[in-house]
Amino acid sequence: MTRDAFEALERLAGGLGTAILASMVLSLWILVAAACLVGVGLLMIPPMLALTRAVADRERGRLNRWGFEVVTPYLQQDTATGWTARMRAARRDPATFRDLRWVAAHATLGLVLGVVAVLMPTMTLRDASLPLWWGLLPPENQITSYDLPLTTYPAVLAAALAAVVVQVIAVVLASRMARLQALPGVRLLRPHPSIDLSRQVARLTATRAGALQAHAAELRRIERALHDGAQNRLVAVVVTVAVAKRALAREAASTGLALDGPRAALDEAQGAAEQAVAELRGVVRSILPPILEDRGLSGALSALAAGSAVPCALAADDLGQLPLSVETTAYFVVAEALTNVAKHSGARKALVEVRRDGGLLRVVVSDDGRGGASEAGGTGLDGIRRRVEAHDGIITLTSPLGGPTTIEVELPCGS
């Protein structure tokens, strides 16, 4: 408790410093307001706004040091030139009026709490020690720190005891006093809730876009490493085993030995290596289809439509330049949807439509199958939704019993 009390006293003393500055600014505002009645003070408003912001920023720094995370809320810095432009910018910024409200609150409540917190220990020490030197004071000075007269020694003892009790109460309440002193700054010096939310949304959107682009670049690096490295080495192993088998066959023919054991081992090694190559190629294609880089999204979708087990038509407009992560998501949406059509729909034909509408890429996959598709059916639709929502996209599934089934996806892709 003692440590918390000292910390609270430190916070209150720091708040007293900014409260004194706020009271000075408030006094200046009163003078400027009075001068505005005759028109002279109007020219002083922009400098006063700058001074108010400086004092408010000082309080923000103090609050941040104590862990309140009060960020600078101003929509723009003081880049406007001219009295009219600066006044218009200040009027548009909600932080301007919130700063003025904070000045009024901190110059009164904050100042009172800071003064009480700083003077209380000194007053307590004086009153608690009164029994030691009260009799040495002249009669007119025999009073407490609160200007209460002391005429008898029992009254002096009572005053000393009361001072100790008041100080104990102040120690208990110190943390609450510090929080109360900081409350106007925490509420008013932060960005307005609507501005703060829009900044967070913009920051999260930009961060997610950057993360998706970095993820796509990393997938491309992994795909190239697997394709050019591990896959080629496995192919070399297959070739080496095949050469070893032929050498073993020639050795068996020249020596007349059966060598069935070594031949079986080489056959097993070759089969395992060939299976590993096939699986690795599947992994590479699932990570980032090479056809996307070779032929673009339209060419990759054409290959998907041509290779579909169900006859599929493709209608794709000129899509222009798209982010790789968006292309990859659109490709996998169509690939998974066509796989579902072949496995579950019983359809006779399918249609894939892809078009770009401003900053949106629209992908529609439809079929004339039996319908009744749902995400709970284990058809991979949940995976499609997760991929789409990672891009802030929207997926709409329409699949009544009896069909048809339509999956429509909208992916933001920039303007």
C-alpha cells in the first residue's frame, strides 16, 4: 500500500504541473475571449489553439508514461496557412473542442487534487508535531493548518490525532484521486470514438493487405524452392535408382546370379521415390499453382474449366492486373467449387463467370445439379468461406433442393 501511495503521489504531483499549465492557458483564453468582444482577440485564436494543443500533448505524454495509451487525435498537423484556413481546420477537427473541455476540467479539478495531494503530507507533518512545539508559538499562531484555533493542550493532541487520521485516509484514497485527476485527459484527449474506429479499421485493413501480400510472396518462394530444389533431387533419385536397376540386371546376366533381393529393394526404392515426386507435385500445386504465374488468372481458370469432370463453360472479362493473393483465392474458389460439382451435384453442366467491377472481383460458379449444398455437408464450402473472408470478401451460396446451385464470391482487389 505504501508503494502504491507514493506512486499515486508522484502521479498527482505530475498532474499538478500540467494543471498549472492548463490554468494558465484557461486564463489566457478568458483574456482572448474578452478581447474578441472588440475584435482584437480574433487574431490570437490560432496561436492559442496551438498553445492548447502543446499543453494537451504534454498531458498525453504524462498519461502514456503511466500506461493509459492516449494517442494524438488530431486529423492533420498545422499545415494550413492563413487565419481563415487555420480556423476552418480547427473547427473541423473534433479534438479542438475536446482539448478546450479538458483545459477547463484539468485547470479546476486537476489543480485542486494536485494541490491537496502535495500539501497534505506537509500539513499532516506540521499538525502531528504540534504537541512538541505548540507552547512556543505566540497566541495568534496557535492554530492548525486548517486555521482552527488551539487553546488547550487536549485540543492540540486531538488536532495531531486528526491529522494522522486524515493522512491515513488520504493514503487510502491516493490511487483513486490519481485516477480521478487523469480521468478528463483519458476521456477527452484520446481521439473521438468515430475517428479512432475509422483509423483502426484503416490500419487493420492495410496491415491485413500487407500480410496477405507477404503471405503470397512467401508461398511463391516456397513453391519455387520445392519445385526447383526438392522435386528435382527426388527426380534425380528416381533416375539413379533406374540406372542402378539396369546395372544390376547387366551384372545378373553376366554372372548368372539371381540377385532377386537387391532388385526388389531397388524396385521398392524407385516406387517410393516416384510416389514422393507425385505427392510433392500435388503439394506444390496446392500451395501456389504454377499456372497462375505462367498464364494469369484467366488462363488458369480456362485450364480448370477444360479439365473439369462436368462440362464447364467459362465467361471471363478482361481482369487487368490483380494482386497475387486475390488471384490465388479466386483460383482455389473455382477449383473447389468445380470439385464439389463433380463429386456431389450430379450436374450435367456448369458455368464459371468472372468479371471485375471497379474494386471488386466477382466470381460466380453455378451448376444444374440436385442442389441442397451446405457448409455443414463436408463439401469444402467452409474452407472457401474462410479464404474469402480473409480478404474481406463476401460469399453467397444459393442451393435449394432440386437445384440449381450458385456460389457467388466478391473479392476486394483495389481500384
